[in-house]
Amino acid sequence: MFAALLATMALAATDVPPVPGLCTAPVPADRDTPGCYSTGAIAIAAAPDALHWQVHQFPTTAAAAAEAGRHRWASVAQAHSRAWLHVLGPADEVVAGGTRRALIGPLAPPPGPVTAHFAEAIFPPGMQTRVHSHPGPEAFYVVEGEQCMETPTDRATVRAGGTYIVTSGPHLQAAPRGRRNLVLILAPRGQPAVVLGGDWQPSGYCAS
């Protein structure tokens, strides 16, 4: 019976279709299309041992862009009907204007040249990812709704305004009640940001 249960869990994990966009495709014309889509990227030639991700909301993308020019590593995005400024750097880097929504870190970039991939994601109720991993850390800021996370060592429900970091390894995310979030993946330059599959089998925690 236990073997049958494991087989059912494995089948369920592989039957889940990939999330549209895989956090690397351009944002569709219909901004409410479910999936995960790229909103920008920053090339970092030599990243420090630790980075912090500041998420700031601005009244307009023009205002965000004006502030972005003051920072070494910054990216402006229009996502979820809001204007955002993403700033990577030390935790105490000062960002003027706008409203800081989150300070996430420290994040340990992979060695060598790094690409910081920024994305927006919309999951309608019941949507989940396949088991997957990244070649570097992944972080989230939940804008609306609730995000369920499961890794081999952790289970968590992250509500609007909350953050979460996956340092490495396989994981799964889901939205039993729906959610919108912002995503950051730090990956070695030239490597895929998202790697589907893995031997780990989730418990079903995020399916409830």
C-alpha cells in the first residue's frame, strides 16, 4: 500500500504541466495571463558574497527609473498594476522615494558572473509548479493572496506582504487560493534559471 502511495505521488508530480513562461519568457500582452514571466535582468560581473534584494513600490515607472539610475544594480518593472524598483546590494543601501515593501536576504550568489532574473507570477487558485530547482538562490515577495512552499526540509504558507528564500535544491510552490508575487533568481551567467525535475517527491502539503 505504501509503495502504491509513493507511485501516486510521483505520477502527480510529473503530471503537473510546466508553469507557462517558466519565469524567463516575456510578459504576455494580457497582463493577467497565469504563469511566471520575465520583467528584467541584471548582469553582475563579480557579485559580492552576499546580496540583499530591496523591493520598492513607486507611483510610476518613470519615478522608479529616475531612482534606479542612482544604484549600481537596479531594475524597474511594471507588474500587477504597480510600478516597482528592484535594488540589489547591501542591506543598508539607501533608496529614495517610493515605499519599501520588502528587504530580502542575505542571498548567496553562485560564484563567477551572475545574472539576476526578475519575474512576476500569477497563479489562479489551485495552480502549482512541478518539482524544480535553480542553479542559485530564489526569493519571493508575495503581492496578493497566499503562496504555499514545500522543500525537502521545510513547509510554509507565505501571505501577502511576506517573503521566502529557497537557498538551493528541489522545491515546489503552489497557490491553493491564488496569489501574485515577484520573483528573483540568481543564476550563473549563461545557465538556465529554471531546471525542471528531480528525485524528491513532495508530501502533498501544498495540495490542500
